[in-house]
Amino acid sequence: MGIFRKLGNAIARFMYGRNGMDQLNTALLRGYLALFIAQMVFSLAKLEGGAMVCEILLWPLMVLIFFRMFSKNLYKRQGENTKYLNWIWGVKNKNAGAKARHADKDHKYFTCKQCRTICRVPVGKGKIIITCPKCGAQIHAKT
């Protein structure tokens, strides 16, 4: 067995039961790299204040990444990752839905002021009263 295989097996044994890199850690690492690049740009541009702020932010971010990666409290780390993924999914889904609603020329969309439900109505019906299917509130609108 080669030295690299032994090293890989040792790392795998060490990481057993630990969180490792999940989607939240990947996003934190990307943020860390962006801050690191910003620090380098500030240093090259002789802007010591910006470089110092970036350096102050880099250390706690690195500690957080390593803490999450080596944590054995899998339940808590998975909960954090799930919250992050739900938030990201909501942002992506909201943007995709807005694009689809904008592309739909056969319908007009209204948002209920009480429950924030999006109601779809055919275009060209004139002034109408829309009843929200979720909460029953009425929306007076022109299509």
C-alpha cells in the first residue's frame, strides 16, 4: 500500500463521525476566498484600512469553517445546513417564479395584501374583484 493511500485512509478514519464539507461550508469557503482576494487587492492598492478590515473578517470566518467541518455534533450542523438550503431554495424559486410570471402574457398576477398569496387572473377582463383562495380577502383590480 502506497504512502498516499495510507494518508487517505488516515484522514478518512479521522473524519469518521464528523460533519465535513456540506453546502453551507462550501458557501462560507467561497465567501472566505472572495474576502481573501479583496484583501489582496486592497494590499496591492496600498489601502491598508480595507486590507485590515478584510483580515479581521477572515480569521473568524476561517475558525467557523473549521469548527463546522470538524464538529461531531452532526444533528446541529445538519440543521444549520438545512436552514441554509431552504433559504437558498426560496431565493432561487422566487426568482424563477418571477421570471415565469413576467414571461406569461396571457395572465396578470396580483398579490394578496393579507397573506401574500399570488393570484393569477386572465388578461382583458376589465375591473374585477378577486377573492384570495387562501384567506378569502378581496382584491379590487383591473386586468
